[in-house]
Amino acid sequence: MTRAVLSRGSARERVLEAAIGLFAEFGVDGTSLQMIANRLGVKKASVYYQFHSKEDIIDAVIRPVIEDIARLVTIAEAIPSVEARRDVTVSGMVELAVRNRRLSAVFCGDRAVEAHLRSDSAFVENADKMDALMNGPNPDLTTRVATSFLASGLFWTAADPKYSEVPDTELRRALLDTAQGFLRHFP
Amino acid sequence: MTRAVLSRGSARERVLEAAIGLFAEFGVDGTSLQMIANRLGVKKASVYYQFHSKEDIIDAVIRPVIEDIARLVTIAEAIPSVEARRDVTVSGMVELAVRNRRLSAVFCGDRAVEAHLRSDSAFVENADKMDALMNGPNPDLTTRVATSFLASGLFWTAADPKYSEVPDTELRRALLDTAQGFLRHFP
């Protein structure tokens, strides 16, 4: 029987993997727990046993990314010089963007996910801290705009399907060169 | 009666304006012709008289932007030097990004709109040409990544609600400084 599918990896991971695949294909709003169950060839109750709602699934997928961002912020905030902080923040952002690029492609611009993120205080706080690390003290408009430009440039380029066939190491190298070039002209 | 609302601006423009407002609030998928009619205080038939589907509305909203891009491409392609082409392309992109920032905030990341754009050959062709203008001849991965970084950095920053209160002229100045700084380190 198809229920055997759940035996590869933990049941929880299999559900998350199937959910991300369906989100990519049909959007978060267009995906139901029933569709996840169908894709795994299990009963809806088996999915429900792991996650009670799509919100729970989104949360489980996003949680490790938020924890990664929090770790990066802690590391960067410990560095005294503004320039060295920016260097560390940028290489950390490139790493995050490339490692989570499939997820960004699925989630960025999705209204359901964005609402979820905006309501997550840990995410909002760490995103603000990452901005502050790039901005430095008393940023003017051009500095704030440069920070936004860098962050959207990195995350959207990493998520661009145009580069989906490029291996992580190569994409990371190209993004790092690009971002470090940009930093040399940071306001 | 509320039908009087349709008298400000042309009926067509009023419908587009109401549609964009609803798209921003409920997403394209979450907006119906009936909702547009309700917002304008008119019968659905009055909306239907202007546009037969949401596809028609999306098309009417996007068409002028595609024409702007086509004009920019024509101007830039006429310039012989690669560097000067990039300069013109960048200032043109900044102008486009700021002028259409409300629209980008509504449409970017929306699956329905993205599918619409991918199926529009004029859009795809001009987007490719704009990439080629930035890339120059025989671009390597780093150059292509830098082009993507620039484009997503510009359009997403312009669309960021964080800057919605900043006047167009100021935002344009800040984005132009940022993009021109980046160009100085273009691969």
C-alpha cells in the first residue's frame, strides 16, 4: 500500500516536503491538508496527526529559518565596528538566501505567509535587527534604501527559477561577489 | 445615487482604480467583478461593460508598463557603448520602479499576475532585452546574477510599504544613488 511512503524520513518531514511541493505548484491558499494526504497516499488523519492546520505547517517550515536569522544577528551584534558588522551580516544573508532559496521561491509574495510572518514577533524583531546591523546608527533615507536594495536583491535573486540549476556553491560565490562589490559603495 | 461615483475620471479609469485597491486588499484571486461593482456602487453590468474578466483588467493595468519598458529598451539599444547603455537602462529602471511602485506592491509575487506576464510575449521579450542591456555580450554567472540583483533590488525596494510615505522625487534620488553606486562595481 502507498502508506509505506511515510516510512522514508520521519513522517513529519515527509509531510513538510509534500506540503512545500504543493505550495510551489498551487500556492499556499490553493493547497489543502487533503491534497497533502493524497500526494503522500495516506489518509487525511495521518497528516492531521502531525499538523492540525496549514498554519502549523507554515510555522514548522519557517521556524528553522527564523532561528538561523536570530543566530546571525547574535553573532553580528557582538562585533564592535560598523563595517565588520556589515561584512558579517552580508555573508550571513547570502548563506541564508542560498540555503533557503527553494522556500523563498514558494513563500515570497504569498499573502498567507506574509501575514503569518508579520504576526510573528520573533521574525519581525530579527528582521528589524538585521536592518539595523546594515544601516548603522542614524541612517538617512539613502542608507535605508541601500539596505532594502541589498536584502531584496539577495533574496529574490537566490529564489529566481532562472538559477535553479546552478549549484549552491556557485550561486553563493556569485552572490557574495555581487554583494561585496555593492558594500564597497555602501552610503 | 452612488452611480454618480463613475462620473469622476472616465468609467474605465474608475474601474481600474477600484480594482487595484481591491487587489491590494484581497489579492487578485480574492477579488471579483462583483466586489469591484460594489466598491463603485454600480451594478456588475456596468463593470462588465468595460471589462469582461479580471484577465482583461490585469491586462489593461499592465499594458502601459509593458509599453514603457519597450520604449526604454528602444532608447537604450540605440546607444553603442556597453557602459552608457547600462547607465541609461539603470536610470530608466529607477524611473519605472518608482512610478509604478503601488502596482508592483500589488502585483509582485501574485501567482495570477505572474502567470499572465509569463504568457505575454511582449513582456517576456522586453524583460529579456532589458537583462541583455545590463549583461552586455557573453555574460558569465556573476554578471547575470548582478543584473538580477539590481532589478530585484530596485523593484522590490520601490514597492516596499516602508517607503510608501516617501515622496517619489526623494525615493527616486535615493534609488538612483544606490543603483549608480552599484554600477561602479558592476562585474
